Amino acid sequence: MPKTTVRAAWPLPLLLLAAALLLGGCAPAAAGPVAVAVDAGVDSAAVPAATRPPVISTGVPPSPTPAPSATPTAPPALTASPTPLATATPIPSPSSRPSPTPDRDILCSQRLPGSDLLTIVTLTYGLSRDFEPRGLVPLDGYLPKEVTLGYPTQLRHVAVGPLVRMIADMQAAGLHPFIISGYRSYSAQAIARQKWFEEEPERAAILSAPAGFSEHQLGTVVDFGSPELPEVVGQEDIEFHTYFYKTSEGMWLAENAHKYGFTLSYPFEAFEITGFFYEPWHFRYVGVEMATHLHEAGISLTEHQLAEEPPPCIPDES
Ligand SMILES: [Zn+2]
């Protein structure tokens, strides 16, 4: 009997269950033939205007204030951390361009040796609930309180040295950067997202990513603040605002962060590629080589990943 006949004879619930298992990335070995669709190359201009996301073109931004619980409260994982399970989980997303199909049979080490810093996270490719990065350390052991604001912010150790050097150079230049947010666990992101919806329901979807789809879960992302922001925006309690790019700290970071290995994840008007609005305060550590490449090419990490890197893979469990 031909296989097609067998599959067609499956009851619908079984087919749906099988599909759900594949999408959930539960069983790599069970993933059937790999449908490789490396960067389908669909021209975003072909997207009907009605479905195109809005673009912030005026510089008039969302003016989020941080959710109180956005800062992680979990204790630092200084000992051996649980096995990372950064499963790329594709979900339909009308606001992002077609992405490569994840290949669950191939480990990242076979694709991007030593480059777990480049794990793709978009509104299409998320991280599993269980994913916790290795080597998280509390920043207050490395930076003074005027920089950490006394928040229990954590970051992966690999990014801390470059961050400390960058902050020191900023301070030497007369600047006063501070860090509003770093690592956020899956559950912390879920709580933060919920608070956004309670406090600003109309903009919550713009101001925060769903749990599992925030780069902050990687532990290599920092949200910076500037003491100039309230005056620039004209609002006393503001901490996040697109006008961060107008502050001395924002301008310095835009020009220099790549020299320390940090890249701006969500550049101006890159919405259709990243799925996120302009966030001039949100920097991700990717290493000096990659950050410099992205800076010189004038592209976002996501754009590079979708165009140049192989489809998402299974991060190593070592
Ligand atoms: Zn951020």
C-alpha cells in the first residue's frame, strides 16, 4: 500500500497531534524529511499594504515605561545550569518575513561552531520554556550601583567583560549610562508581558515580546538608559523611549557599541525584517567580529541570519 494512502487514512486528530509535536520540536529524531526553504526571498514589497506593519517613520515613538517585574528576580545560576533547550519554534507571524525552516536534526555545533551567541530569536523563531542560558552572573558584582540601579540584573559571563569595558569607556567620555534590563527568563517575560497588557493594552504587543520570543532570554542582551532621556522626551518617569537615540549615551552606543561586540537588534525601520519596532536602547552581544560586520554592512543581526546563516538548529546540550 502506498505511503500516501496510509497517511491519508490517519484520523484528523492524529495528524494534528503529529503536526503539533513537530512544531514543538519535541522529538528531533521524529522530524521527517527536512523541508529546506532557505530564505524564500519573498519580496516584502509584495505584501499587500493592508497587511504591512506600521512603520515608525516620524521618530514619534512608543513611550514605554518599564514593567516593575521586568527585572529578573531569580537567583543567579552559578553552578552547572540545566541543559539548554533552545528549540527554534516557528509560529505563523504575519508581521515577519518568511524565514528558513528549522532543521531539527542538526546541532548548532555542526553549523555555527562556537557561535551560540548567534542563536536566532525573532517573532517567528522562539526559545523553549526550559531554555536557560549558561553562565549567568549578577551584574552588581561587576558594575557600580549607579550603573545597575541596584536591580538584580543578570547577564551571561561572556558578555560581562566587554560590557564593563564599554561602560568604563563611556564614563571616561563623560557619559552616564545605566542598565535597565538584562536577562529575563521565560516566566519573567510572561509576567512582564502580562503587566504591559494590564497597563497599556493598546501598545502592549508593540512594547513587549511574547514569552519565548524575547532576545532577553538569551542572557546576552542589555537595555541601556540615559539620564538625559526625561528631558529629551519631556516626561519625568520615562525609561524607554525611541528618543534614546537623541541622548548622548544613545548616540555613543550607536557609533561605538560594535567595537565591544554589541549590536543594535532592532534598528530604525527594520520592522518588516525583525518584527520589532525601533529600540535604540536594546543591544545584543554577538562578539566584535560579527558586530563590526553588521555595523559596516548597515544591517541587523536578524537580516544577516535570515540571509546568510543556515536554518535554525538545535543548540548543543553540552
Ligand atoms: Zn530590550
